[in-house]
Amino acid sequence: MVYRVNDGDWKPMKDLPDDLRERWVEGIIAEERVATYAQPIVAADGDVYGYEVLARFLAEDGKLLSPAEVFAAAKRRNRLYALDRMCRMAAVRSAVHLEGKVFINFIPTSIYSPQHCLRTTTALTRELGLDASRFVFEVVESEQVEDLDHLKSILSYYTEQGFSYALDDVGEGFSTPELLREIKPHYMKLDRGAANNVSDDPAKQRMAGELLQAALQVGAVPLAEGIEREEDYRWLHALGYRLFQGYLWGKPEAIRPLD
């Protein structure tokens, strides 16, 4: 026997107890229990270039939930698009309180039709009187992108609407130099694992240099994230990275508090 949830894939009945236990994610989506936090992104001279907007979620008992846990539950219940859209819209609304560029994560596999799924995002920016050129949508992907043409259609739609896009976590997981060359993002974000302690690690230095060259070849602005040490910032700056993000300049701070 098999079953499915929210028109998702058919699953064996042995998975039903796990799905039932994760119904709590439906309440988060229905009640929009999401808060937005912002972490600064700085230029080489230390001036704030923009902010990455991050989502945080609240359980019914008032406790903060792990974003990874929430997104995993939403995926299992076939509610990834609804959760991703809720976070994206909350981030756009938060942009009215921020200066400079606004970097927003999105999960491309949750979007089945760019024109249908993303039109609410473009409509909201216009409604709020925000210039589309301020927004940079970060491709966040925990799984390998199998339909590259679909991803390119999403990014093409964003570009047509005046937005920019970034490839996140480059050098880690599935965000590879090959994907970087394929999608030619406006920004390349060096993964924190590759940036942390880079000034002391020859292997990480080689990787940072190779990814920098790959970014420059496709015209992407190189951004190093997860910077916590002055030595790493100085090393990456000297190498040629132009933008930086990490605890060295500030932790994420709440923009829109949870109600």
C-alpha cells in the first residue's frame, strides 16, 4: 500500500507515521510564523554593501526551530514551495528597512514554473516601490541540480525582471565550479568552509584562488562568507575577493520580530 501528501510523490505506508509527526510545519506556513534577520555584507573598504536576509521560525511553544529541520519537514510533506515562498516574501518586505543590496535565498527545485511561482515576488517589489536591481537571489541547493535547463529558466526570469542572482556555498557540496560556469551568476559566494582559516591552509588557498578565477571568467563578483578572523579577510582581500560576510562584521540581527 502507498499514500501521498499534498499531491506529492507516492510513498510506502511505513513512512506515514513520520509524515504525521511533521504536520506541525503546516501550522508554521498557515500562520506565517517566520522572522527575518539580516547579516551585513561589506566591501573591501569596510563599507556596508548590503545584507543577506535569513529566515527563522517559531514553534507553537515559542521555541526557535532549526531552519534545516523546518525545510526538511516541508520537503517531506511536499510543502517546500509554500515555505520557500513565505520566506522569500517576508525577506522582500524586510527590504524596506535595509540599505543597499538585499540577498535572499531561494530553493530552485521548489519552483515548478518561474512565471507562475515568482510573479508574486515581482509584484510585491513593485507594490512596495522597491527597485528590482537591489535584490540578489541566492541559489541554495542541498541536492544536485538535475534539470539545469529548468534552473536556467528560473534565473533568466529573474534577470528579465531586473533582479540579480548569486551561486551560494561555492566549493561545498553541489555548488561546484562547473555549475558556476554553467549558470554564470552575477555573484559567487565562497563557502564558509573554504574561507575559514584560509590564511593558514595551503589547500584552501588553492581552492579560493581557483574559484576566484572561475568567478572572474564568467563576470561574477567574488564574495567570501563565513569570515571570522582578520587574517582570513586580509588574505582573501589581497587575493582579489571584493565582498565579505561573517561574524567579523556582525551576526544576523532581527529585522522583523516574531509576533
